[in-house]
Amino acid sequence: MSDAPNETTVPLVEMRGIVKQFGSVEALRGVDFQVNRNEIVGLLGDNGAGKSTLIKILTGVYTPTRGEIYFDGQPVTIDSPHAARMIGIETVYQDLALVPLMSISRNFWLGQEPTHGWGPFRVLDQKVMAEKARDALLDIGIRIRNAEESVGSMSGGERQSIAIGRAVYFGKKLLILDEPTSALSVKQTGEVLNYTRRAKERGLSVIFITHNIAHVHEVADRFTIIRGGRKIGDFHKHEVSELEVAQMVMSGSVPDRLRIGPEDA
Amino acid sequence: MDNAIAPTSGITIPAVESPERALLRNNRYFLTIIILIVVGSLCLVVVEQIAAGWLALGDRANISRRDLNGIEITVMIGMAAWGVICLVTAWGFYRHPSTPSLGDYLVGRIGRTSAGVFLTLAFLFVLIIGCLLFCEQILTGWIALGERVNISRRDINATEWIAVISSVIWALVSLRAFLFLLQRNKRGWAWAQWTALLTGLVGFTVFFAALVHLNEIVPPGGTLTDNVAGTLELMIPGLLAFLSAMAVYRYLTLSVNLSADQSVRNSLAKSPSAGAIIGLITLIVAFSIVSPLFLEPRAAASALSTNITNGIVAIGITLLMISGEFDLSVGSIFGVSSLVFILAMTEGVFGLPPQSAVTAAIMSLILAAFLGFINGIILILTKIPSFIVTLATLLMYRAVIIVVIPEGRIIRYADYDLPEPIIDFSPYVLIALLAAAALVLVWFAWRQIPRLWGSLRRRIASYSENTSDFRDIYVITTFLWALLVTIALAGLLIGCVVAIISLFGRGGELIPINFFDIVNGRIESLPLIGPLSADINLRTGVIWWFVLVIVFQFILTQMPYGGFSFAVGGNAGAARAQGISVSRVKIFNFMICALLCGVAGLAFVSRVGSVGPNLGEGLELEVIAAAVIGGALLSGGYGSIFGALLGVLLFGLLRTGLVLAGVPAQIFYGMQGLIILLAVVLNTAVRRVRT
């Protein structure tokens, strides 16, 4: 697996000149954002910088006031979360990922259960559900004891991991992780980062949203930093240090040596 | 308790406490020792009473004579031996607090005469003999059980047969445990644990029953002390069995990973309705002890038939609660749809002339579903909590009833001089229905019966490799289950065929069937059991109720829609993120709930034939309580339809039981409240075990 993004092909997602106004408030003031194939992008910014607005536009929660979105090179209109799912974008929200009182296997298949029977008389294929869920999770390295166990008994890291495993299994192209590690312990954060890497190995692109550079520096190929509704810049991992990124997130000023910087594309 | 003392080391022994007391206090067998001393003393008292002639057993025409018969001598010897063993073991535990557990015996480290091992073996042996003696005494007629007017007659009633069969089974189980232990087989540990635990439970029940009936043996004008032998005779069997079993059980569960009671608790924790299951068992045992009428078919039929409406509505409310919402208006919807059903047949509604019963039923169901739709759509559009929305609609729908039938008028079907709603069925329609049912049965049998017997064959084939402690039990239960299913399917199939043949025998003659009887008529006879006597009021509505429970439990656990309901109630955001339409599921569940209220309305009108203005008032609280007892969480995402059935039965049996026990019915509400509280506390406690 090569860590360098494949520059020759069309980017998986390209958002151009995105503007979003809420009444008189301009949350995004013309942001360009792109994700290449097989790449982990860390989307960084302080609270209120506009990163969640940008992602909510990509996942169909908001529609942009101006700007275009291209997915796989094609211009697309994402007007609902359902539309985002249909083109292969999966979002893992921190506490909205799984239903705690349901079993792992039921959670894994929720909304697309394998059934036998026809019409309204479809019956769940529980055996297949449990087996495939276990195998799919094992495939990205998540070992579960019993697929019938309820998710409520699992740790936060395990829950995120299962959601990631689910996105990988269902052949999504883009995985968006919204602050996945902010409530996790160091060990669990490590696990989630590990599975994120596995997801990339399986051919997915990942947007990793966080305000904490320490969580993402290890796995991300590239960082996009947003502040005050504008993009500060895109930086490849080898170009910047962790400290520099942290300073940019806080101050919003780009260090001189990066000024000319690699404006991708 | 002063834990600083290290009794065995003998270094720090405070002057205030003698070494012996410290030894006892810190002994892990402390409680066991106390129990054993009590048991031992009780045994010796019984021996004394028999020897003195105060306690007469078996064939004894004349209590005043002095000779002892065979059974008395046997019981005396057994009791004396068991009492001495208990006391000696207690002494052994006291002197040697580090007495090794049964595990040491099984690996051959200690012999059979070690205090606890010998106690266990003796317990099992006494149990075997005791069970066999009990059988013998029933069969010879000296112990009478159940309803028995005349003790001197020789026939054996059903209760006695059940007692005989179960005590023979119990003797066999004890024998198995005994032999396992003799052979130092590891399985014996688990077997002995279960034997002791269940014996203890049975003993406690018997003791409790004796306690309830204690006042019956007080001599007129005297106190219990005037009848020591009688008191002993009544109290001792249960008490001794309970205490002995508990002492042995305590010894057996020392240093085991998973004791028998823990595994019961764990498997209960997997069920949402642990509280309802425990409550129901307790209630049935308690009431059947208090009133012998409680176990009669009459009481069961009445408890079922009077709760059909509650039961059907509780299904809907549980489904709705699982998806995170709540419907207070079920009582009003039930009332409105009952009203529309009866009015559509008698006076006509919506400007239409009176309709046939079937049309009226369809109209009332559509209306009910529409009322549910209104609830749901208001909830979705306004995002007001369902508690408020349905509180409002509760009043609004009730207003409809009061406007239509003002001043407490009651609409009675009988007042309208209408004929019974007879539907003439062509026999061929019935034949087609029966044939379809037979086909379904054949299909089911085709799939299930080979599977069942195959799994039995596999169990037998892999018997020697099976490492489970209870492999014999599994084989037996698999066999019994396969046999039961096969017989039931064959019986139903034969019933269908016989009915089809007899229908063909009638030629083309139409068969009149009363619509009310289909929905909720009296069941005249049952297959295999025959005609029911006139005082057993079992209704066809019970069948529909149970069918609906099975259907909805199936939908909930085996079909995608059930999963959506759980997800919507458990975490609406996650459900939405997976592409489930939360609003649609909620509205649909409101409609199902209301539709079931409509079905309950049909059942009510078909049975009672009248509708009053306050029909269904208070229904909402009762069904919500039943759902909650059955394990449904008010916060959504958890629950079971089967649990709701148990919850409704719990209340039904409570009502029937209180009446039969002669308790004033006024305390019903208080008891109901108490049960809700206890069941929910139990459900929560049990769920905590799991996580």
C-alpha cells in the first residue's frame, strides 16, 4: 500500500467555492476542499471554524448557498443524508453510530438486513447476519466474542470500530469520522486509528474531523485546516510538524516557509 | 465483625473472645453450621415424637396404641440418621474451618468420609428414600393430596398422580447425582447442586403452604402449643427439606465458578421480562397454596377471558413503547371504535344505514387506525412529546363518545331487535380454509420434524464426546420436545382432515356462524380435552389474542421492521443515519397500536354486546403497567410482546386470585401498584447483572 496519494486520477471528492450562509451569518466563505482516492484527510479547525458545516454539506444535512460538489469526477447534488449514503458516503457520528440496546449483528445490518422470504413476509436470516458480521469485523481486525451481545456492553472505542467495520463491509467509498476520538481513552484512540488505517487499506478514503491534531497526525496523509469559514491551507504530512499544525489551528496564520505551499490540484 | 483476627494462625486473639468463638465467627461454614444444628435438632425432635406415639404415620387406625408400624420405624431410622449426620458434620465444619470442598473429593484428594462429602452423599440418599416413601404413601392412600372429600377411598386423583410421577423423577435424578458422586465423576457436582437447589425451593414452597394453613390445626379454643404433634406434622417436612437442602447447597457452591442459582440469574438476565416471569411464578404458587380453586380450569379460563381486551391493547402499546413513544389515548380509541362498531350495526354511522357486522367491523378498524394516524402525525409535525399529544387526544376522542351517547346512555345490541349477525358460510369455503391450514401444517411438519429428530439423533451419536454436565437431560428433553411437536402436529392435521371429511358429508348445505362467536364467543369444547363444562368460560378471543402475541413477537424479533422499531426507540439518530425513516416507523406504530385497540373493541362488543360512555377509561394505565412489567422501557428501545402478555396475565391472575382467596377486592389496586414496583425493580436489578 502506498502512502502517497494518487495524484494522477480524479479526486474522489472535490468541493469548489463552497459558501454557506445562515441568514446574515456566513459560516463558509468559499472553501475548496478535496479528498483523493485512498487517502486519509485530517480536517482540522477550532470549534466554530466551519468544519462541521462543511461536512454537513457533504453529507446532505445542509445544502450549500453557492459552490459545486464533484464525486468521482461527476457533479452531484447531495440534498439529503440518504442521497449521500446512496453515492457511498458513510458518516460515523460519535454517539449516533449504533443503537446501544441492540445486538452487534442487528446493528451491523441495520437498514439493510439479509432476509429470506418475499414481499412483506421477509424474515431475517439471523445465522447469516451473525456469521457475516463476525467475519467482516474480523477482516479489519475487530475480534468480537459473540455477535448477539448487545452494543451497550462495549466500550466507546469498540463501538466506533464496529461502525467503521460496517462502512468497510458495505463497500462505501468515503468514510467520515466526526470527532471519533474526543471521548476516548488513549488506548481506545489507538484502536480507532488502527481501524481507520485498515479502512484505507481496504480502499476507502477517510475524512477525520477533529480539533486535536495529536489524534490524527499519526494516520492522516494530509491536513486541511479551516478557520473562520475559510481554508487556511492543505498540507501533506511530510511538510509540516505536529506543532506547526497546532499553531495554525489556533492562530490561523501560516508559517512563512509554507506560504507558497502546496495548493493541491 | 472484627476481621483482624486470624483464627488459624493463633497470633492475634483478643482476650475478650475465646478461641472457640473466633473459630466459629470466621468460619466460612458459619451459616451452614447453624442450619445443620437446627436440622439435626428438628430431626431428633421428630424421632422423639414418633417414638412417643404423638406423630402417627401410615396405616394407623387407632392413634392411641403404642406399637410402631413399618413406615414409622423407617422414618424414625432415617430421621435419626440424618439428624446425627447433620450434627456430626456441623461439628466437623466447626473444628476444621478449612474443610476441603467437593472439588477436592472429585480429584481424589479426600475420601468419602470427609464431613461435607459425606453430608452430600447422605442427603442424596435420604432424598431418594424419601421420594420413594412419599410415592408409596400416596399410592397406598395414606397421604392425600388435592381435592379429596373422603380419605378412605382408594382412587388416586390427578394431583396425586403428578406428585407420584414427579417424586419418582426426583428420586431418579438424585440417584444419578448420587452415583456420579460415588464414581467421583465431575458431573456429579453440578447435578448435586441442582438437586439441592430445587429440593430447597420445593421445601420452601411446602413450608410456606403449611404456614398459610397453620390456623386450621389449632384446636378450638386452644393455641398451637396444644397441638405440638400436629404442628410438627404440618411444618416439619417442608422446613426440613428446605433447611437440609440449603445447608448442602451452601457446601456445594463453595469455590465453584458458576453456581446453579447464578446460572438461573444469568439466563433470566437475558430476558427482558425477568420480573414478570418471577412474579407470575410466585403469584401462581402463592395463590394455589392459599386457594385450591385457583388451579382449576375455571379460574384459568376466567383470568384469560376477562383480559382479552387488555392483552390485545398491551401488544400495541408495547410495540409503540419500543419505538420510543407512548399512547395515553388507547382507552378512548378503544371506546370510540367499540362505539362505531355497535352503532354501525344498529343505527348506522356517518349517514349510512345499518351495516352487516363484517362491514361494521371493517369500518371501526379503519377509524381506529385513522385515530392512531392522527396521533402520529401530530407528534411528528409538532415534535411535542407523545405524553402531551396523546393526553390531548385522550380527552378529544373521549369527547366524541360523550357527544354521541350523552347522559350515560348505554347502547345495547339487544335493544334493537336485530337478528344475531349470522354469516352463512358455504362448506366449501370452510373446506378450503381447512385445506390451506392443513397444507401449512404439512409444510411446517416437513421442515421441522426431520430437523427435530435429526438433532436428537445427533445428540445421541455425539453423546460420549459431549462434555456438558447435563448431557442426559439434554437428550431426554430433546426427545420429549420432538415427541410433543410430532404428536401436536399429527393431532392438528388429523383434526383438519376429520373436519374436512365431515364437512363434505354435509353436501352443499350452508353453515350459519355467528360473527360474534368467531370474534369472541364461548369455546364449547377443546380438541383432545372434549366438551368444556358450563362453568368454564373460555372465549375464542383468547385464541386471537395469543395469535396476535405470536405474530407481533415474530415481527419484532425476526423481521426487519421489528429491528427498525427497536432502533428508532433506542437511538433515533443512528436509525436515521442508517437510512430508516424515523417518522414513518413511529406513525406506523401509532397506527398499529390504534388498530389493535380497534380489534380489542370488536372483541369487547362481541362478548358484552353493549357500549357505555366511559368504556375504556383507565385502560391506558393498566396496559402501560403491563408493558412495563413485561420489560418495556419507558425510554424506548427495549421490551418484548411476550413480556406484555405475562404482565397482563399477572394482573388477571392477581384479580382472580384475590377473589378466590377471599381477600376484599378493594386492595387490588394496592397490590397492582406493589407488583408494578417490584417487577420493575427486579427487571432493573436483573439487567444490571448482565452489563
